[in-house]
Amino acid sequence: MRFVLDGEMPSFLHAKDLILHIIGEITVAGATYKAMEFTGSVVENMTMEDRMTLCNMVVEAGGKNGVIAADSVTFNYLEGKTQKSFEPVYTDGSARFNAEYKFNVSELEPVVAKPHSPDNRGVARECKDVKIDRVYIGSCTGGKTEDFVAAAKLLHASGQKVKVPTFLVPATQKVWVDLYTILVPGADGKTCAKIFEEAGCETPASPSCAACLGGPKDTYARMNEPQVCVSTTNRNFPGRMGHKESQVYLASPYTAAASALTGFVTDPRKFM
């Protein structure tokens, strides 16, 4: 299956918005045991981490794998990471696809996946009356360095404190280090960790899956009560983050940070 993403990527959108939009379009069974290839000008201009966000969530559409053609972004990413030789493999120009979808990203809005399925797509601004109890920024999908930088930029721009507990779980040890060392662009020389502290977020936890997989009751940030959470994780099925009656709204780091500031599901454009 091929997904062509063209147009101009708005500053308030994130790769997470794009994959949630796609899954909402084809459903959680729409790519069952198929390969999903992403292409188009928007994908070509994405960072490696944004590309990872797209490919990471093909599983939520039933996909076998997610593919983006190797290019200079890929090769630059691999520098210093491997000494092994490799040969890029590309789709043949004459290749046929099971299905092809085309999206003009310029026309898209911030979206969420409402409970209890990644394909229960909703526009963030239309969920503004949904009161939430907490925000969770983390996981393999939404806990990469750029995800935290995006959230930190929005929090810094707002100059406000969060209104609900906001949990931060880096995906890897390197990401954890980045939170304390990388300076956020346009944030007066502050790191993500400093911005999160000033905004009243929880202290970044040790890298792990944490509440994304639910786990036992003492799992960090697990919902042990029927609460409502906006999360950058990848699944929101009943009980996924703990209590079976809890509700999880999947969202981008921008939307998660904006929602933390208001205590309601919030379109990030309110602060951007």
C-alpha cells in the first residue's frame, strides 16, 4: 500500500497527526499483513525521528511493516552507527500497489484518536470539552528527543504551568540525556528538562515502556483509576494504560502539551 503525503507541513502539525489521520482513514485492520510505504514531498522533508513515528504505528493499522525510501536523511543518520556495508533497496518504478492514498497535508488539522481505538479519529478542536486527568509523553512512538523538544517549545511559548499531572518517559537512555543537555531552539538557552520543571511537569522518568503497556499496579504513571489521559503513545484499547475503564486519547506531543496546560483536550494552535 502506498501513501503519498504532499503539500506544505503546517507548523502546528506533527508526524503523529499524519499517521493518526491515515489510520483513521483505513481503520486498524486496513493494512493487515501488508507493507505500508510512505512517500511524497512531506515525507522527503521529514527528519528521521518523524519518519520513525510514521513507520512505528503501521502496526496499529495491522501492517506488517512500514517503509520509507532511503535517502540522504537515512545515510546521514547511519553515519557513525554501523561499520557494516549495506545496499539501499527501492520500489520499482513499475510497481503495482494493493491501494494508494494521497493526502494534501496543508489541509489537515491536529487530530486525536479517541477511546478506545487508534482509528477512532477526531479533530482536536472538536474535543475541547473533554476534561482530562493527566498527560503522558513517552513511548517508542512519542518519547523520542524531537517529541520532547516539540512539547517543550509549546510549553515555553505559553509561559504557563500545566493544570494536570504530566508524565515524561524517554524512550532511551540517550533521549533522557538529551532532555538535560540539548538546548531547545528559541527557548532562551533552556533545556527540555528546565522547561518541563518550570511548567510544573513531573521529573523525567528513567527510560522504559512504563504506562504504555499497562503492567502491574506499581508501573510508573499507570492509571489505576478510571481516569482520562492524553498520551503520545501508540494504542488506546481498553486497559492499555492500566484501568479497564480509563480513557486514552492518542495525540501528538504538541496536542499533549497544549492539553496539559488547559486540563482539556486542546488544539495546539491555541498556543502556537
